[in-house]
Amino acid sequence: MNAIIFSAGWGIIMMFCSFLVKNQSSYRHIAAVGLLVLLAANIFDTYGVDFFHIDSGKMLAYTRFGFVFNSIAIASTLIYVLLTGRDIERLGRYTAEFFTLVFFVLCGVCLLSAYNNLLMLFLGIEILTIPLYILTGSDKRNLKSNEAALKYFLMGSFSTGLMLMGIALMYGGTGTFLLESSRLQSNLYHGISFLEIVGLLFLLASMCFKVSAAPFHFWTPDVYDGAPSVVTSFMATIVKVAGFIAFLKLCTVRMSVTSTAIDWKLIFSIIIILTLLFGNITAIFQQSVKRMLAYSSISQAGFMLFALFSMNEYASKGLLMYSVAYCLATIGLFAVLVKMKDVTFEGYNGLAKTQPVLAATNAIFLFSLAGIPLTAGFLAKYYMLASIIKTGTYTWVVVAGVLFAAISVYYYFRVIQAMYFKNGEPQMESFGRSFKLGLVVLAAIIIIVGAFPQALFNWLYF
Amino acid sequence: MIALLLILIPVIGGLINLFIKNESSAKAFSLIVSLIVLAVALGGIYTSQADLLHFDISWMPDLGSRITLELDGLSKILSLLTAVSMPVILIAVYKDHYPDAGKFFGLMLLCQAGMLGVFLSMDALLFYFFWELALIPAYFICSIWGGEKRIQVTFKFFVYTFVGSLLMLVAIIFVYFHTPDHSFALKSFYNAHLTAAQTQWMFWLFFIALAIKMPVFPFHTWQPDTYEQSPTAFTMVLSGVMVKMGLFGVIRWLLPMFPQAASSNSSIIVTLTVIGMLYASLIAIKQDDMKRLIAYSSIAHVGLMCAALFAKQQAGIEGVFIQMFNHGINIIGLWIVVDVIEKQLGTRKFSELGGLAQKAPTLAILFVVMCLANVALPLTNAFVGEFLMFSGLFNYSPVMAGTAIICIILAAAYTLNMIRKVFYGNTVASTEHAHDSSFNVNAALVVLVILVIVFGFYPQPMIDLTRETVQLFITKIS
């Protein structure tokens, strides 16, 4: 409960700051302090110190897994704010409001990691996405940003409608909104009701939309490309992974008990292959690194979908590892990207000569995304592949998956080729030494987690 | 402990070397590091304390992976090859100029560490880690210091091997879930319970990865381009040592893990490799470029080793163990000469060369010795290995052996033709002002020539070194 209340509370504090604190640059410091407080509060909660003791009537269920994920999400946001705080200020006059919305999004993230009731799922998704509609349009005078916001809003509200419909149908089928213990209720209906299946299919569609899985991914490239880069960095990482955490819970509880009535594995294998296919093939043809990263986020989502397919302990661990590997690497890449004046591949030409530290850390982030050993990204992919292989069926999905992973090397390494093997003078915004230090720390975390995964997993047990 | 040092020294040395700005000190430092590695490797071969050769520590308990390194007969001979070739290469290119020399030689050492890791790992996941990590420095070296088409060519090489290794990763994970104790240890992998159909699948997933690395026809298309475009110092590493990773994988992992599948598929694979040998030899005859000729000749040689392995005859396998070392030595010698000629005269084309023996007699003599070793003339080191491999292959199938022997004749044809066109005849415009090779090149070549002749006359130490492992291997796979 700590994290939910602190994040909402600090969001309100940030709102008041917007007229109480006049100094523009102090907002990001307040936000960083807030995130630290939030992180501490969540860690307290992990070890059983709950400041609030609110009875949610089984609507929320706290697990160690959820707490660890909260910590990862909050820590990633902290890193994000520290690395790109200055660039957020360049966006416009409403910096404090920007951070307010970030805190509200985090509140939604914390709800999603703990929900035990379909209404809470709905609430979490809405708290998560409504601030994002605003953030996407936060570059007010930019037509592309406005277009992206409108697109995102229209498509997003449509998928939310689907979700509500699905929840209603599931209620009709089982007689409860609760995720767990619902089986007792549905047994009254002699087996699995048809309404529940249809409801789950609706939910599946809307969740696929939220995590940009094919064939519901079409909004992603336009929105990610149109939104200001600092926003894309946030919504492509933390928000997306939170969607997966919610999705995984839905799958492990509701879909696994209905698997006698409908072959979820087949459905997910089709979604996985489609997502990997669209994400990877279109990413190859991009000329802009930002748009490439948008498509790459679709293809990475394809790998995260492996967890929903297999739903075993490898899947949940793998999703945690994926959230670390993917969030940190993508935040790092975007942190450098927002400093670039030219975000096409050519804009990166010769970066290794002029900015060796930036190029080296960027290379590590790209290695991690491509799944090269000794980075967290490798272990993330490893767990995902292992989770399906452990189920013993559908091994062809794994083989197809690794072939797509090999394709992804093509576009990730194009950035490395530009940075290291081509000549040019990249134009960049100014940045300080602390920025470089932040990137180095980020790269170090990726390598340490990649070499010693127990650093992360021990948290689940101790 | 020795096993760990063999990896740690080049890693640390390489990382330090990346930051050395001064060219000559970078070269000197990397040479010293590589000599230390050589000393440690020799220590590993001659030590009598068995516990020094073994290293084992818990690493990823969650996954069931440990850092297990061991020097047995197979890894001894390949570590020795890696450790010998690196200082020889560094001496041979000591006077060449490389921009950002610190980074170049640092990456070379990191690559050496990766290869040593592959040879020493006794844990499947660790093996995979090193397998991939050896590739990253290779990618950067070839793409930064290579020829004009380097970026595309190296990328092709990278993607090819990356696809292969990902398929291997799938197989490794699959076998892991079927091991009795859920561990990545080599022994558990040997005892995995798989059905016949699963074994077939896993066999092919593994084989493709190794076949790409070796390379075996039809997965060889990256190889001539990469050898041609990468900087010659690194081509030596690639062809001398790195391709042995593929053969090593077959010996250490593939054959003992899936002996039945290997037997049932051996006819396909031997046929493929023999076709590949013939094909590569025929193409080699038509080449006008020294680098490409040697690249194709290497495909033929590695193909023979692969065929001898899958023929599963004792003599052939003994031959492969020896030949892995000898082929590395010989091909590095050839590349050194090519590098000297290219650096001095600016061309590698036969049509633009000739009569070099008059201008560079020492180089000519040393090159002829290396060439004779390449065609496996008796009393050179390669003869022993090739003879054993052919006798193994002959026991397996006389037809295949007969076809493969044609390649020996072709090898003599193209190699001697290369000597004739480059070193004999009249001097041409480009060789008019050529001069003899410098001291460091001669020194490197003399070391290699001594190895060629010593192991040609007296191959017994090498056979002794590997005998035990060969026996173990044969009992495993039969």
C-alpha cells in the first residue's frame, strides 16, 4: 500500500510545487527526492512495514514478486529522471506538471502489480494511460506530438471499452470480479462458461493493445515517434513492462484454469510470431533511430509474450529480468538520443571518436537489447526461451524466436556501425560529466545483473 | 588455477591495452602478455599436479551453471595452439602500423581470452558465453581495421555465426531440461535422457552452429570474404585458431552427447564435407588472389578434419587431434608471408607478382616450407595428421576417401602454382624494387618452420599428449 499512496501523494505535492516553487530547475530535484522516498517506502513494504494498513477487501493482493517489480519500476523511473531531467525542462513551461503525471503513472503501475480484482485492473490501466495521453501531447506546438496524442487517445479509449466489455462478460460468466477464488463461483455453472471465455478474449485483445502486441500494435510506431523523445523513453519502458506484469497475472490465474476450454497456447503462439514478425521486419527499414527503437519495442514485446505463453516460474523470473534489462537499456539509449540533434542513423556517425564514453555505453545497451552474453538482456532472453522449452511443447516457437532475435541484430548493430565504423561529426546538445557518469553506472548495472543474476533474484526470496 | 589464469591474464591484459595510447608500448605490452599466456599454457602441459589444471566455482546457482574449467588432452593442445600463435602473430606484425594500436592489440587479446574460454569450459552455459564473447572483439577488429568492404562482410560473418549460436543455445537449454540433475555440467549433458526424435533435432541444431563456425559446405559462404577483408593479423587468428572452435565443439560436445544421431547422420555429413572439399579445391585453383586461395584451401583442410571426425575411426580421430594444432601453425605461416607481400608491394594478385625469390630469398625459402607443409608432404607436420585422417576415412568408406584424395592432388596443384607465380619466373614491375623480409617476420616464420619440421619428424609428444583423451572420446562415442 505504501507505494500506491506515496506515489499519488507525491504527485499532488508536485502539482502544488508548480505554483509554490518558482525555480524551474528545482522541480526535477523534488521529483528525484520523491522517487527516492517512494523507493524507500516500497522497500519497507517489501519487508513487511506497511504504514497504512488499509483493508482493500481482497481487491489488492501483495506478493514479493509485485514488490520487487515496483522497486524496479521506481528505480528505473529515478534513473530516467536523473538522466533526462534537463531535457524534460526543455519541453515547455509545465515541468512540474510533467513530473506530476509521471508520479500518477507510477501509481497505476503499483496498482497493476498488486491487483486481485478485475476492477482494480481496469483502474490501474486507466490511471496508467490517461496521464500518458497528456504526456504524449506535451510538446504542445508540435503537430506530430498532437497527432500522436489524439491517435493514442482514440485507440486507447476504444481498447479500454473492449476491456470493460470483457470484464462485464467475465462477471456474467463467473459471478465475481475477483481474480482468485473465482473458480469456486464458476463451478456453480458446471464447468467453464462460454461468457467467461468470450470475456477473456476481449480482455486479451485490449491487453495486447496496451502492450503493443500484434495485431493490435499499429498505434505504437506513430505514437512513439510522434511523442517527445523523453516521453517515449518512459512509455516504451516502464509503462509497457507494467502492462506485461498485469497481463501475466491475468494469464496465470484466469487463462490457465480455462485452458481446457480454449487453446491459449495456440493463440499466444500466433500472437508471438506475428509480433516478432511485424516488429523485426519493419524495424529493418527504418532510417531514424527513434522509430527503429519504437519497432524494436514491439519486437521485444514479442519476447516478453513468451512469459504469457508458458506461465511457469521461469516466465515470472524472466519477466523481472526482462524489465530490468529492457527498461535500463532503452532508457539509456533514449537518454543519448534526446541529446542528438539528428536522430537518423547518419546522425550517430563517428560518435565513438567524439564521445567515446557515450558510444561505449550505447554499445552495451544495444548488446543487451540484442541478447549478447554477459548483459542482462541475454539472461532475459535466456529465461524467456527456457520458459517455453520447459513446457516441452511448441519448441518451434522458440526456434522462430531466435531467428527473429538474429534479425534484430541487424538494426541494433546498424547503430554500432554508425558509431564506430563510420566517420562524421555528430551534433549534440551540451551535457555534463554527471550525465556520462549516469550512463556508465547504468551500463555497469546491466553487466553486473547479466553476470550475477542472483543479485536480482535473491530479492525475491530474502 | 592454471586454467583460470589462462583466461584472466589475456582479459586483464587486453582491457589495459585498450587504454594505452602509445603505439609501440601497446605492441610491447600485448606481446609480453601473450608470452606470459604461453608460459602459463606450457606450465599447464608440463605440470604434474592435477589439481592445478582444474577450476570449479559456483556461478549462477539459480540456473544450475558453474564456472568449471579444465585442461585435459584436448584443451591442452588447443590452448597450446592459441598460446603459441598469438605471440608469433604479434612478432610477425610488430613493425606494421595500426591506427589506434592499443585498441587493436587489446581486442586481439580479448579475443584470445574468449577462445581459451571456449576450449577450457566444462559447463555448457559457460561454453556458450565464451563462444559468443570471442565473436565480439572479432567483429570490432574486422570492421574497424579491415579492407574496403569490411563493414558488410564482417556483418555477414557476425550474423551467420550469431544465427548458428542462437540455435545452439536453444539446443543447450533443451538438453538442460533433460539432464538428470538439471545442471549445465558436461557430465550431466553426456547423460541427458532424450528420445530418439529429440536427439535428432538437437543434433542438427548443434551441428549447424558448429558447421557455420568451421565452416562446412554449404555454410561456408562467409569465410572467403571475411578472410579477405579482415586485417591479415586477425585473419591468422580467425583461420588458425577460431575455426578450431567448431571442430572442438564437435569433439567436446556434439559427438559424445549424441553418438547415435551422429552415426545415423554421418553419411550425410561426410558426403557434404567431401563435396565441400572438392568444391573448395576446384575454386582455389581459379583464384587470382593469394588470400582467397588460402581461404579456400583452408575450407578443404577443415572439411577433411570434420569428415574424419564423423567417420569415427580411431586413426582418423587421432589424426584430427594432431592436425588441429598443425593446421593452425601452417596456415598462420602462409598468412604471414601474404601479409609481408601485401604490405610491401600493395598487391596480392598473382597476375601482378613474380620473381620475388630473386629479391627476397629468405622469405621464399620459408614460404616454400610452409607451402609444402600445407600440402602435407612427408616429414612435415601435416603429413602425420592427414595420413591418419585418410586411413580413418578409408576404413569408413573407400569411395569417400578416394574422392577426398583428389583434393590432396588439387592442393598440390594450386599451392605449387602459387609458389611458381609469386616467387619464381621473371620479376615484374611491382616486384622490381622488392626487398627481403625484416628480422621480426623471419623470426616468426623460423619459429613456425621449426615447429613444422620438429613435429614432422617426431610427432610422438603430440600423440602422447592427446592419447588419453582420444581413448576416452572413442569409448564415449562408440
